[in-house]
Amino acid sequence: MAPIVSKIGIIGAGVSGLAAAKQVSHHNPIVFEATDSIGGVWRHCSYNSTKLQSFRCDYEFSDFPWPDRENTSFPSHTEILEYLHSYANHFDVLKFVRFNSKVVEIKFVSDGREASDFSGKPGSPLPGHPVWEVAVKTNDSDSVKWYAFEFIVVCIGKYGDLPRIPEFPCNRGPEIFQGEVLHALDYCKLDKESASNLLKGKKVVVIGYKKSAIDLALECAEANQGPEGQPCTMVVRTLHWTVPHYWVWGLPFYMFYSTRASQFLHDRPNQSLLRTLLCLLLSPMRHGISKFIESYLLWKLPLQKYGLKPDHPFEEDYASCQMAIMPDNFFSEADKGKIVFKRASKWWFSKEGIEFDDDTKVDADVVVLATGYDGKKKLKAILPDPFRSLLEYPSGVMPLYRGTVHPLIPNMAFVGYLESVSNLHSSELRSIWLARLLDDKFKLPSVEKMIEQATKEMEVSKKTTRFYKRHCISTFSINHSDEICEEMGWTSWRKKNWLSEAFSPYGSQDYDKEN
């Protein structure tokens, strides 16, 4: 075997992969994309009705604004794909992408003495010799081609590709159901006509109550208008707060969580004793803000009418990036009886449909599992031992320093695994941080200090929300970015400009990232 040698390999050409490729373009990276298109989940995990959940000016690269960024409507997934293609073409990123190239295996080829040292000692993260070998299979060939890299950036994300399928008791799974069972990922692959034919006139059960399930239930209701239409049943196990828009009692939502002043209400890693005491003193205000938002949601949306009021505070959903935008006409379809809700902690299949632990049943022709994706399984499928075992972290969150590098995995970065108030901004800033690290413009701290920092972030999440297993930094995102900018050596003026734009409701403009 004679691998092709290059400095940097990037796996995935979604939002994170494009951001990483642009920032390290001076190293001529090779980007492996398993499909025939860029865009990631926006290309392969979107329904016909899928839209962005924030304004377009809040979801744009800092040096490539939307052409119509003042448009306050939420862009559709096709508009986002057009924007990503424009970005890739503008910065000539597509020349690095090898489409229909699926990474099937990764091998570590350097021993501990040769591998790049991430302990902060002198030396470049690009050691000048191969550290990883990557096996790639193309669609038009059964053979595997090997490449060798000094550094790998994993951008395959936590969503898409591998659906999470619930486990069922013996003889209670999909095999006994006489209708059709599919995952939301399978539904995404249908064209508009096929999706309509699947749902129209059918008794459909949607399992789940997150954004994908909500959008799917609405599509089902819209396909079943008229007297012949059948209602769609949503099986809800865990309730989360939904919002109709980004205004609360006439005030813009960002005022409550996305300003520097609001950050003083929340715990953050590395805070001083004085800051800890201040958070404690301000905790009644933090709880009051959560109750203030909840009061508006209960007034605006018929959550109590349909038994959809969560038992936990709104701030827990925000702190775990669980908040979802409710489509305008969702509850109007529920009022017409086109969407019905069933609360259940346990359920299983029968021949005719779904059975529940309270001895009730729902007949079904089609069951769609909007039960999420298994991102950890995707990583375990390609990472070799002993690194694969590092994914079995007790907290449920992979301990990534700065949301990007695992302290115990050399010469590898993960972009797109950390969630924030804007995942695009998070991926871009961490890609900039990574590029400067690879260019040897700053040094990482010791492995022990990196683990300590990642642990502190997990502890803050555990204190803030019961749903902490999602790697979300929304309540301390500005502080998180402050620390990244300081580590990169950015001046206060440049740091201020990046952060004020990246977290502003009015979006971002060009910036100068050099000292």
C-alpha cells in the first residue's frame, strides 16, 4: 500500500466541513464527501417544508453575508443550500472536495514518540509526516483507496446518516406491524409527490416531539385536508418548550439570553468567586426571566389545552439547545383535528398499529420514527482503537477542548459537534481557531488543563439543565468565544468586533483575523 500523502484531510462537506476547508485552504486540504453534494443535513435530512429556525442574518458566515440579509423570513432549506453553494464558489472551496467518497476506516500510523504533541510543548501540530491513514471508497468502485494525512478534521456531525431506532420487546417490533415503518431520514429522501402519496388518506403515527417530528406532523396534516383526510397522531414521550417566534411580550428574544449583560445571569466555566456570588444573587432574576417567557408561551400557544406544557423550566431547554420554532399553522391543524397527541412513556408495535403502556391503542397505516440520529455510532464506525473507547464518556458528552479537539486523540479535530446560539457561527469560529493552531500561531495548554476545561463546561451544563448530554454552550456562548479569541491572540478591538457581530441580532460583517 502506498498512500497518497497530504497535510490535512477533512471528512464531510456540510456547513462545518466548508468552514474548515475555507480556513485551512492555504494547506490545500482534501475534503471527502460521501454524497454527490455539499450541504450535509440541509441537503440530505430536510423535508420539503424545512426552514431555518432563525433569521438569515443570524446564520451567515462572517465574511459572506446573505444578499438579502434584511429579509426577516426564515429561509427554506433550498435557500440555505444556495447560500452554501455561493459561499463555496466565492472562496473556491469546491476544488478541494471529492464527492461520492465515503471514509470507511481510519488508521493511526504514528507511535507516541512521533505523533504531534498537543501538550503545549514546542512543535507544530503538523509534524511533517503521516499520522493518520484514511480508507476511502468511491461510488463507482468496489476498491478502497488509502490516503495519509498529518492532521484530520472530522465534520460528519451528530445528525443524519445513521438513524436512532428504539429497542422493542420480543415480538413487539416493526416486524409484526402490517403497515409501513420508516425513519424520518427515509422520509427526507422522498420527493414532494412521493411524500404526499405516502401520507395522503393514511392513518399516520409520528413518534417524537422535536423539530423534525413537528414539521412532519404538519406535512401530514396538510396532505390530509378535507373530509377524507385522516388525522396524524404524534406520540410524545418528552415534552420541550416551543416558541412561535423570537418576540416575547413585545420584546426581542435575544435581549434575554444573547447579550453580554444577560451572560451575568448564568454560570460559566472559570468564573471567579465574585462572579459565582453574583450569579447566586441574580438567580431570582434568571428564574423570573424563564417564568416571564413561559407565561407568554402559555398565552400564545394552546400548550395546556393539548397537554403539552413541559414540567421543567424554559431555561433548561434553552441551555440544552432544545428550543424549537413552532410553525404558524401547527395548532390550527390540531384545532381541526388533523393533528392529535398521545402522551406515552412506553410504546410498541402491534399488527394494526401502536400499543401503549396504559393499554390503549392507535391504528396506523404508516409509522414514522422521528427519533433522532446516532452520531456516536457514526464516529465509532471509523475511529480505530484505542481512540474508539474514548467516545464512551460517562457524562454522555465527548470532552472536546474548545469544542474542537479531544485532549487524548492526537492530530485530529472535530468541528460541528458543539451546539450554540448559532451553530454556523460556532463552526466558523472554531475553524478559525483550528487554522491558527495548525499554523502554529499559538500553543495548546497541557492535556491535563484541556481535560479540566472540558470537565468544567460539562459541570456547568449539568447544573443548568437535565438535558446536559447535548454539548450545548448557549448560556455561556459569548464567554466561550471570548476565551477562544484570547487564546488565538486577537486584540480586544478585533475580538469585540467578531463577538458583537457574531452574537448580534443584526448579523455580522467582514473582519480582520490577523494580529
